[in-house]
Amino acid sequence: MEESESREIELTGHEAEIARESLDRHEAKAPDVERETIADLEAAFSEASDDRLTVSLTRAEARVVIAALEEREVRARGREEERALELRERFATAFDFEQRDVSMDAEAPTTYPARRP
């Protein structure tokens, strides 16, 4: 999958909220060039109804969401940590990330599950 190619992912309202909150926290640490993308992503995830949301993202945008979710995992505990991990894995699978390309810590890369046929 090309970095600029779009793909849709369907989320529950709660999953969209987790992604939006994660992006909001991630924005403070993000480089300036990423902040506009984060603002656009936050707006897209804010459109969630109580039930479902289908979001169309590029692979590059998914990479930003994955990084934000990973930061959330580090700070979270218990069920919140599990939800962030599950959601990060869904994004990684949906956007064909076999191994983590967006590493916050180069010494501790995360391996994503291979995409299922």
C-alpha cells in the first residue's frame, strides 16, 4: 500500500473517541509539520456518532494515529491500555503495517501481526 493511498476503517463511537483523545495528547509532542495533519484527524474522529464512524485515511495518516495510540498505551493501565493496544493493532492491520515503521523508541520496536488474508 502506498503512503498516499486512502483506505477506510470503521470504528465505534468509543474507538473514535479513544483515537481523538490520543491525537490530542500526541499533538503537544508532535513536530510542527505533523500538527496540521493531527488537527485534520482530530476533526475527522470528532464526527463520530454514538454508534459508528467510517474514516478514510492515508497510510501516512494511519501512521500518525498509531504513534498517538502507542503513546496512550504507555501512559494507560488496565482496560484503557488494552483498548488502545487493540485499536492500534486494528489500524496496523487495516493499513498493512507488518512491522512498526513509526518508532517512538528505536530500541524497542513493536511488531504488528501479519495481515490476515
